[in-house]
Amino acid sequence: MDPELQKLVESGKLTPKAADQLEQLKPGTFCLHKSWGFGRVAEWNLLLNQIVIDFQGKKGHPMQLAYASDHLTVISPTHFLARKATDLPGVKELLKTDPAGVVRNVLESLGGAATLPQISQMMVGDLFNEAEWKRWWSSTSKSLKKDGYFHIPTKKTEPVKLRGEKVSRADELITFFNQARQPKEQAAALDQIIKFHHEFDNPETQLQPIITSIEDNAARNQRFNAPLAFELVIARDDLLERCPQLTSSNPDLTLERLVADEEVRLSTILPKLPSAKERRILNVLPKALGPTWTVRAFQLMQVDNARTVAQIPRVFVEAGQQADLRMHLERRIREHSLTSEVLVWLCRERDGEWRDLVAPELLGAMLSALERDQHNENSRGSKLRDLLLDDRELIPDMFSGAEVSVARDAMRRLMLTPVFDELTKRSLLARIIKLYPELESVITGEQKDEKTESLVVSWTSLDKRRAEYEEIINKKIPENSKEIGVARSYGDLRENFEFKAAKEMQAVLSRRKSELELMLQQARGTSFENPDTSQVSIGTVVTLRDTVSGKEETYTIMGAWDSDPDRGIISYQTAIGQTLLGKKIGDVVTLNTEGGEGQFTVIGIEPGPVDLFGSEGVAEIAVPVV
């Protein structure tokens, strides 16, 4: 022991243990302090009971001897921090020529293991900036995995470890798979085995047991953990494809059979899978389900899962059945039954194949979806709402080339919705008015009475609408208010399904009440007596003859709310009704048919039935036999 330290021990100023520690802290020695970090002993001043440490950013720092012995840790000259302090240019060169050696030195300096943030702390600042470090580690970690002496974990929170003996990556991956207990760990191990299948020197011996284990686990987990079963079968197929010398021990366990078995549960299984594997499952729907696959695919699109919604149309396109999807979407738009996720997808894809579906009718479907989602905390309605508000080209795209009357109806529908405040409504309405300046009066109330369009309706349908309005006002709204009060008493509105359902119904009733008020205000009842038969007009029966086949068809043109296609009764507001109005005997018209467009000649115009004011609405309109 140093004589001066010995004197301090004998005088009782230092303990023997402290003196032994200080013996190792002679000038030039490297050390670590928990708070101040790396330093180097500059000098001793035992007369003043001090040693002086040069810390990074804190040069010449004096420290009491007893405190120094308790709080400083001696590190060797081969420690990574010491090497940086003595030969920074040499370390920088090693980062390029021997990155694995540098990582080995870092891990040895930290006791054989270190997390990625700990390694980064050693590097960033004097060797790399943050971006350079990430690039260097991305490249280096790949070589470390091949080296065999380093264990690189899949989770960034786990430490990188230095091994005593070299382990091949193939052996490491097999060990990882065999030790995996959690589903995610098993799936991750299989992904790595598939990725590095070329590193297995003897696949029949090394990987055939893996195939058997995969298939056993998939069969065992199908009932209680179906997503894992799907992942395992997909991984098995990928491994068999890459290693043809491997064979399946259960060839009946196919992805197609699994899809068929789990058809009912697909909507809950798909969101739990990675995107690429979900796409694999959707791609086998036609083969797995046969002709009924389109129906199931439509149902899956209505599930509130944006990823599934975006992937299913690709399946239709690849199967050459996009026409079926188009018909489905058109019907759902008319019915206002598309989910928010489907509507968001459709709007974002409007520059492609589905451009023609982004029409004025889509706005009504969007408003209905928003109204359904208004009180549903689990819904994605906010995404649809944000799209409608933020995408300033969406409404102009919808109404491109649309008739003024269509835009007017859309504005009225928008004004009635309860999902937007008045300021937001005016902002959206302004986008329509920019395309149709003449419609500004719709919101300013300056439209002249003589220009107000009325709806011609039968007395029966008018009475039916009035009855519906009275029922909403006098029965349904009061009942709904009571339901809201009762549901609120259950507490915890965030998890209160009854309250959410009642509030959703409140929005629906409010909207329907406003719609009926506007409809009744515009309606003009008639019994269709004495129609003008010199041309096709409201209240007439028109007979058409197909110019090609000679087949005759008869249509009865009735009021705006009268429609019974099976009996040939159509509203004058329908596309066919608008085409026929004003036509005379001998005129040729073009109508859409199931086989496309057809040419028809008007061969007869006769007075239609008189509204008999029956209690069953249009069923009481007597249609004459023609």
C-alpha cells in the first residue's frame, strides 16, 4: 500500500477497505461515477484529503478520499470508454473495419450484456449522431446475427448478450422456436426460420420436426386460438414452398379448409392477424367458399376494420368479379347502409376504378353513417367526419355534372342532419353553393314562392306520411326520451349500451321528423283524376314496345311517393318516370334494362287509376288491366 495511504489508515482518517480502493485510483486511472459518468484521476492531494478527477465536462473536480473510495469504480484501459478517451480516431476506424469487435468490447465493458439504449449511449455524441448510429446499427446487427457469438433479441427492450461459444443461426432459431411459449413468440420464431431457411444445412433433419410441430399446434389451437392456427398453417405452407424436401404430416390441414371451417368467425379472426397474412386468407376466399364467397366478402367489408375494407376489393378485382362488388356498393349506397370505414375507403379511392360511385347519393349515405355512429364510442365515424370536412375536393367531386335539383335535395338533407353544428353545416353547404350559385337562396330563405318546387303525391301516400309523422311526434319520441332517462340511471355512460342505443335512436327519430316536416310542407295531394293523355303525364298509363323484340311493357306514372315496381307503378321522380314524362305516341325512348340499354316506342297513353284512399296506401290504387 502507498506509504501516505498507510499513514492515513493508522491515524484513523481512512478505513483499510477505503485505502485498498484508493490504491487502485492512482493518477492516470480511468473510473466511473454514477452521476458524473466517465473520468480519469488527474492527481492525488493527500495533504488536503483529496484526489482530483477529470470528468467529461467537469475538469479538475476535487473529491474527498473517503467519498471517492465509496463512489468511484475503477475501469481498465481496455474498457470502451477508456479506449475512446485515449484513441478516438482508432475507435472510429474500428467502427468501419471491425464493427463486431467494437460491439464485443462494449458488451464486455458492460458485463457481457446491454440493451440497445445502453449501447447507443456509448456511441452517440462523439462517434455518431443519432441518424448515423441507427444506420450503423442496422447494418452491424445483421453481421452480428451471422457471427454466432452474439444473441440479438427480437424485442428492443431485451439486452444484446455476448456468448461464450459460437452458436449457428440455424441452431439458435430452432432453440428459439422450441422455447417459445406465447403465440406471438411462436409466430415470430417461424417468420425468422422462413426468412433464413437457406442457412439450414440439413433441412430434413433440422426442419422436418418443425413442420410436424407446426401442424400439431395448428390443429390443437384451431378452436380456442384460431388466429394462431391460421398463422401456423400459412407459415407451414411458406416453409414447404422454400424447402421442397420437407413433407406435410397432415396434408388435409390446408388454408382453404381452415377458412371454410372458420367462415363464421372470420370477422373476429382477421383483425388479429398481420396485414400480409390477412391478405393471404382473403385471397383464398373464392377457392375455399365457392360461389358463395362474394356474399361473405360483402359481409366482411361491413366489419369496422379499415385494413379488411381496403383489401377485399383487390380480391374481387383479381377474381374478375368487380362488377359484383360494384352492384353491392351501389345498392348499399341507395340503402344508406354502408359503414363509415367503407365510405372512407370509397372516397379515398375515388380517382380509380370506383370514381363513378362518388356521386351526390354518396353524401346521403355518409350522413346516415355519421348519424348511426354519433353515439357509438367504438365507431370510426370521426374518421369519416374528418374526411368530409378536411377534403375540400370531395364534395365538388361528388356533384360534378349533377343536376341542380339533385344538389338542392342534398343541401336540404345536409341541413337536417343533427351531426354537425350550424357553422359546420354552412361551411359544407358553401362548397355546394360554389358549384351552384343559384342555390344560395336555399339557406338564405330568399327563394321566391313561385319557384318553390312541390311534390305531387297521392292522397293515400300523403295520409301515410302524416300518420308516420304523428306517430313519431306523439309516440316514438316520448318513448325514446323515457328510454334515455332509464338508461342514464344505469350509470357509467361510457360502457352503457342501452344509453348509446337510445341516443342513436334519438338521432334517427330527429332526422326522420325533420325529413317528414319538409316532405309534408312540399307535398300536394291529388287523386290523379282527368290526367292529360295527349302526352305521358302524372296519372297516366303508358304502354311501350321494344323496337327489337316487340315485347310490350306497361308503366303507371304516379306520385312522388307511389312505387310498386312489381305491379308496374313508378314514381314520376324515378329515372324511368323522368324519361317518359312529356313523350307522345310514336316517340322512341331509351331505357336501361337488365341487359343494358334498350329502345322503346310509346304505343299507348291512357288515364291511370284514381286514388281510392285505401288504408293500405298504394295497394289501394286500382290499376286497370291493359
